Amino acid sequence: MTPLLAYRNVVAGYAQPVVGPVSFEVKPGEIVALRGPNGSGKSTLLGALTGASRVFSGQVERRAVLTVSLQRQIPARPEGIPLTGHELLRLTGAHHKEPPSLLAPLLALRVDKLSGGQFQLLEVWACLGGDADLHILDEPTNNMAPSTIESLVSILHDKRKDRGVLIISHERAFVTEVADRVVELPG
Amino acid sequence: MKWQLVVDPLFRVPFLNGLLLAVSMPLLGAYVRLRDEWLASLGMAQVTAAGGVVGLLLGIHPIPGALAAAGLAATAKGTVRRSGNDVFVLLLLFGWSVALLGAANSAQGEEVSHALIDGQLYFTSGAHLAGAAALLAAVALLLPWISRKLLLERFFPDHLAANGENPFRIHLAFDLLVAFAVALATQSVGVMASFALVFVPPWAAFGGASGWRRALARTAAVAVVAYIVAFAAAIGLNQPFGPVLVAALLLTGLVRLLPAARSRA
């Protein structure tokens, strides 16, 4: 099966290499986790896909036709912008699907009125509920209460077979519970 | 008081010109505020005023000079690729310096510089109206296309890049649209009133709005009401239009006190 995304011996960084060489693949239907302690270069590896970081050697290969949804480690939530949860989901196409029960009552509210954990779950659902082929979640459990993390685990277990998920996290218990494969990065 | 002048046919073209600007400028301002680049309009307005003065010094009409300066400023800002307001502060100071130096070295330039600062809506012509109509058409055509991308860029900053799209082109297209809009508005209502049209209505409307579409509608509505009040008051009380418009727009700040309506989005 053709992978959605493949890293082949990628060494990535900024002015200097920060992480690598790292190799992994994400195939349709798979949940792959990049796990490592803070500062191990997980987000730098992700930046190799978006152009935010520099690839010193190796290759980042993506399927010829691939749509990606991406949830940032530090979500962008501009102050005072009157976007509702419904409107945020519409941006990524996630408004077509029934939202998690924790989220449904919050969607009519402005996103700048939500708590950090509520907004994090909204961003994660905007990513996972959309129509992209590959969903990338960068530290999705940040700011989340245990009950919210349970909801996230449930969403991940219900994902569609033709989608791939790449999770970047330092939470060993979380990635062990949801991922099909875990790529460990040294500290 | 000369209230009968408000309905004088002599002022129809200026009224319509300002009315079209009062719709399009605040809508652009909503997206400028979304990007946290609210100082853009003042920086651009000052640069376009400088362009108008420099145009006169070079022997060309102020409007093409202002438009050229706006295009150069937007391109320079896009090339630097920095978000935030620092670039616009530099543009503002640069434009102010060039405009006043240009005015000091040309008698005609001084007159034009004064007009650009104060606004000269009542002396605008069919050419200004055509420009404002073209701007509104451009806003109506481009915003539905660019709106989702600008919102995506703000709330999901890596989304476009991760999907192989170049955000730079979108930013440049929007910056150019704002620059040309401010250039046209500065020629009609002056530097500060152009800035106020971009900054104040979204600021007033966003406070209590629940939902982006409602905020846009409220933004345009408060700007149009403020404009109509200012147009009538400036003529009726024989006051300069620019400062009256700015004062009327500031009063729209009261809209922030309105309670938020629940969204049906």
C-alpha cells in the first residue's frame, strides 16, 4: 500500500541540524506516533513537511495527491476575533460530521470565549473531522482534562480506514493507547 | 446651518463616492484586524499621500502617484514577509516624512498635501466615484475567495503550506487590495479618515458580535450609519468632512456595548 507520507533518513533543523536521521511511514488507516521528550525535535520534524524547518539530508515524500489537516502544538487563537466554533469547523470541512458530545454545546460560542482545553479539543476535531487524507496532531493532549483526553481517544479509535493520522506527543501512555506504531526519538 | 445642501444634486457624486468607500473599507478592515495588522491602513494612507505629492513634483496627477506608492508599499511589505505592525510604523514615518518634505518644496504640493490630510470629499468627481465603484466590485469578488484562506491562515497557520499552497501569494493579493483601497480613500476623505474607516468599524463591531458573518454585517452597517451622519453634519454645520467622519466613527464604539446575539451559524 502506498504510504500517505514517508520520511526517509530525514535530518532536519534550522541553522544547524536538530534531529535525525529519522525514518517512518504513515499508511491509510494507520495511526503513527512520534514520541520523545520535550526538546527532542518532534515539531522540527513536522516543520520539514510545512517548510518551517530545513531538511539537511534525506527525503520527505508525500503521496502525489494528498490533503493534510494539521493541528499545531500551540494553537493560534487571536484575541477578539468573533469566530464561532461552527465557523472554525467550516474552515476545515469538519462541520459535516457530528461533533463529540463534549464539543457540541460549545460550537455556538465565540472561540475566544472557550477555555484552553475546550479550544484544544475544538482544534483537534477541526483537524480530525475534516476531509483531509492525513491528519497531523502536534501534542494534542496539551491543556486537556482527563475526561477530554478520553473523548480524544474515542475519536481516534473511530477514525476512517482510508485516513492516516500522525501524532506527535511526549505522553507515553496516550500514544501507547491510540497508536498502531510508535517511533521513539532520543532525548 | 445649511441642511438643504445635503440633498443638493451638486453633492450626489461625492455622497455616493463616500458611501461606496464606507462599505468596502471597513470590510477590508475586518480582515486587516483579523491579521492583527490594523496599523496597515494608517501606514498605507500616509505612504499614498506621499505618493500623491511626489507625483505632483514629477509632473503627474496625484492619483496615479498615490496608487503607484500604494503598490510599492504593499509589495515591499509582502517581500519582507513579517506579520504585525512594525513594517507599517516604518511606512507611516517614511510617508509622513516624504509627504511633508515634498510639500515644502512645491507650492502645489503643499496644497495637495493639505487636502490629503484633511480630506476633500465634496470636491471629488466622477473619476473618484468610478474608482470607489471598482473597489467595491473588487472587494465583492475577491473577499469570498480570499476570506476562507485568510481565516485558515490565522487559525491554522501551517494549513496552506502543508497542502502545498503558497501563503505569500494570498498575503500579497490582500496587501495590494488594501493598499489600492487606502490610496483611493485617501484621495477622497484624507489620511486619518481612511485609517478610521478601516480601523474603527471592525473594532466597534467585533466586541459584541457572535460569528464572523454577523461581525462583517455589523461592521459595514455601523460604518454606513456613521458616514451618513457625518456627511449631513459636515455640510449642515459647515465643518471639514474628515474630522467629522472620524468623530462619527468614534461614536460607533458604543456598538461594542451591545450584547452578543447567539449565532445561528
